[in-house]
Amino acid sequence: MGKTGKAVLLGNEAIARGALEAGLAVAAAYPGTPSTEIVEALSSVAKDVGIYVEWSVNEKVAFEVAYAAATAGSRALVAMKHVGLNVAADPLMSSAYTGVEESLVIVTADDPSMWSSQNEQDNRIYGMHAYIPVVEPGGPFEAKDAAIYAFELSSKMKHPVILRSTTRISHTRVVVELKPLPKPVRRGKYDKNPSKYVLIPAHARRLRLELLDRWSRIEEEVSRSPLNRVEGAKDSKTAVIASGLSYAFVREALEDLGALERVKLIKISTPVPLPSKFVLDALSGVERVLVVEELEPVVEMQLRSLLHRERLSIEVHGKDLVGYPYEMTMSRALRAVSRFLGIEYRAPEPAAKQEEISSLVFPRPPQLCPGCPYRPLYFALRRVADRIASQRGRDKEPIFCGDIGCYTLGLNPPFNVQDTCIEMGGSIGLANGFAKSVDDRIPVAIIGDSTFYHAGMPPLLNAVFNKNPLLTIVLDNRITAMTGHQPSPSTGFTAMGEPTRVVPAEDIARAMGVEYIKVIDPFDIGTTEKTLAEALEYVEKERKPALVVSRRLCALVAVRNARRKGLSIPRYVVDENACRGCGICYTKFACPAIRQREPGKDRRAMIDPELCTGCGVCVSVCPFNAIKPLSEEEARKFLEEVWR
């Protein structure tokens, strides 16, 4: 990342490189797919290039870190996935009023088609709402240049800028030219200016007028952006406007249809505010225009407003031909453009092709990894819930409030311990509501350690304050696992690899006033099951919140630790004579490393050594003591050295 020449980079890495080439000094983020690799790339070279990088506890804090740096004269970046901007929305809105002293670039990685998200919100709308300009690369090939432009625009206008990426831009690899890195732009001092940065109503009313004036100047500035351009037939009466990644699809669609040389293609990479002067010049002589963009009609709405204001009669099409949901694809672009141009185009039948491909691919549903510490916890929790259901009825088992993380996979059989999953921290928040609105069922909030630090603490405090009877289970695997093993306050080191204090969830809960707190090892299934049952009984009888911390290292980190130490994973085997073929290990416990010997013929279990991670939990799961390590000493040593 710190070299020159050419390199193949992810779109996210290209954004990081652009930030470095623009003089970045400070970067902060909370990990979230598809944005994570931006700050991962920056943290890997931070000390070498002299910048500061941190993983913050949530997006709001990350935004405030970057915003403060920008107000003190340092070029700053904050990165997050699209829903993270909801968390940071409060300071985001205010930052537009105050402006900044140096660049503040807010990278939002949107997720059309929801490949790893709970919604597909279009964060260009935040730009319109907050009066913050949005820069959007036309593809991964433009990610670095768009990042550099965003920094320069922010610095020139002294205003925050949103750089919008999407999954396909962030996670596509391209060849990027690496230019020499300048010295980070870092002033290192703060000039007090309360009339600008203290947003009391009297100041805010004045700053609102300054914001609107600055917005007009920003609109003029983006009309001169080198990222916007006109291609194809410059004198055509028919035009297609393509915003962001849609440009790459539209250009290829026009080429495939043989129409590029007779249609004016207008590329927009500054969708908010719409570059009015550029667009009006580009539409000179045009009678019909199609707007192609992913998700919401952000450009289309602004275009219709602009044409109405200028009293121009141009026939506008957009979402009527393109549609709203999901990411842009080649077939969608071809379909929309061909219909607009009146060109006959017969798309391949996707359903038939999909069926053909599906028949050739072995099904691979998402599941918890072999050795994942969540599996034994869920196994024990399911047993406790089933016992309650057998005694009182299935409609009396706990309400399982899930959260965002690998553990959301507890939704699936055989565990079925996720009844809700709305947003980060929502598990404990919803449990508060269920505690006061549902009779005879205990709400159980299931939340990961990183998510607990992110958004779980306020609702836990709310439970104490309002005396809400609920059980919170913190799944502490000492890392932010789902996004690629970034450190959190449970890990012990920072984004830059520096040792730091571990802040245990139980200490926080104790300080908040939670009285029932237990820390368990989920690999000890017997104790785990007993503790969960006791915690639920406490909540039911005392009508108070309780907290259980389930602490074991992520299996992937444990295996990585073993490799670093040169340790081999201990072998576990199934005694063929002792195994009764009950299937508990591969159906109820559902470890991917354990399977039937011969499906339909021999139900006895066998362990795949290629998948087994040596956790050894299956030993205690088997009711017939049929599973054993080949070496008791080797298995014990392995657990002590790499799983703690």
C-alpha cells in the first residue's frame, strides 16, 4: 500500500490508496461489510506512512474522531457500511452546518441486493438530507480517483463530502496506478471558534444560512468535476444518464446493442447535488433521456426538478424502465436501454439457467464453523428451551432476540434461537420491550462482544433503570469475527497493533448495576446448560435483568494461533463399536466436521480430520462416550495453548 508502480487492488484498497495520495492523516471506522477493507488497508501501513488509524467502538464515535481531526486541520476519513451511517447520522447532520477546516471524507459502502445487510438503503439520500455532496465512482477503476477528488473537494469547500461505494465497487479487483505518497496533511492544533462549533440555536440559525450559501457554491463546483463526462454521439437527441456503477453497465449495454455511437451517454459521478450546469449543457438538443441508477431515483428526481425549473420539455424515463430494488446487472441494463431505444432484445431465460446451474452445485447453506464456541452455547440453550417447552408448552419458551454477527446463524435448525434480528444492539433493546409487553415468556437477548460495545450498553442500562426482567447472553469470542477479525475492546490490541486494555463485558454490566452476572466456558456444556437455566429462573423470580458472558476464542483465530505456534490439530475419532448411530453429534449439535458414515445405510458418526478444529466439545455431546481424542495429553495441551 505504501509503494509506487502498479498493483491489483480491491476497490476498497483503491479508496484507501486514494486517501493516502490525497494526504490523509487520520482514519477511523467500525468494521462492516462491504466497507471493512478500507481501514484494514490503512492500518497495515499506518506506522510506515505516519498516519493514525483506529477501529472505533461504533460509527458515531468513528465519525466524531474524524470530524474532530478535520476541524483541527488534519485530512480525515471515516468509513462504514451503509447502515452504519444511521448510527452516525446525528453528528453527520451537524457537520454540514459547521463545515470543517480540512478534508472530511465519509465513505459509505452501500449494499444493493443486501448481500450482507438487513436493508439496501441508498445513502445518496443522506447527502440530499444533510446538504453534503456525494461523490460516486463509475466503477472500481475510478475508486482511487474518486477518493482523491472527494478529499480535494472537501478541502476546497471546507465541507464534509460523502464518498459512496457499493458492494461491487468495494469487492472487485482492478489494476491501480500507485503514485508517490505526499506527507500527511496534519496541522496539529485547534483554533477555538465557539460561534462556529458550538451549535446552540442562535449560532445554528446563522450557520443554516451559511450552509445554504455554501451549497450553491458546491453545486457550481461539482459541475466542473473531471469525473463527470459526455461520451457517444454528442449531437444526438437521445441521451442516457448513468450514475455511479450503473455507468459501466450502461456503456457495455450500449456497445452490445450497437447504439453507443448514436446515443449521448452522460456519466454522473457527483449525484448530489446534481451538477446542474454540466447536465444542462449535456442535454442541449436532447429530446428524450433515460436515467439509470441503482436503488432510489436520486438523480432522476433532481433532474425532473431541474428541467421543470428551467422550463425544458424533455421526456424523462428512469425507474419506470429500470426498477427500484436490487443491484444493477447487465441484463437489467440491457433490458432498460433496449426498451428505451426501441431495440428488440431477447434476454436469456434466467430461471431456466439458474435451475441448470443449481443442479450442478452442491448446496452450501451458511453455518457456524467447526469449533465455533457459539455452537455449544446454542446447543445448551436449545436444551433449556426445550425443557421449558415440554413443561409449560412451546408458546412459553423464551423469546430469542438476536443481533448482528455470526451468531445470527442460530436462526437455523437445529438451534432455532433467533426470533428477531433488526439492527446492531437491537437484541437487548427489543428484549426491554418484550419484558413489559409479553406475559409468561422471558426475553433472551443474544449479542456478540463487539456488538455489545457498539450498541448494547445503553439498552442494558435501560433494563437496570426500568427494572426489566430479561436475560442478556454476551457471546464473547474476543474478536469482531464476521467482518474479518478486527480488534474490539475485548481483544487487547488496537487497529495499529498496539497493546491496550481489555474491557470485559461483565465489568461494564456490574458497574451498571446488574446483580446476576455469570461468566461461562461454552465448551463445558453441562455447566453452560445449568447456568442458563439458573439465569432464566432468576429473571423470572426476581423480575430483574441478568447477564451471562459466554467466553471462548473464535475457532478461526484459534486455528490460526495453532499454525503460528507450529501445533497440529489433535485428531478425534469415533469408536465404531460404541457409536449407536443416534445422530446427536451431526443433527442436534450439527458440527460440520461430523457426518454419517454412509447416509441411508450406516448412521454411525465419523469425523472429517480436514474440517475438525480440535475443540473437543463433541466428546461431551456424545451420550455413549463414543468420541475420543487419539491423545488425551495432546488434546488438553492444544485447548490450553490456542483456545484461551
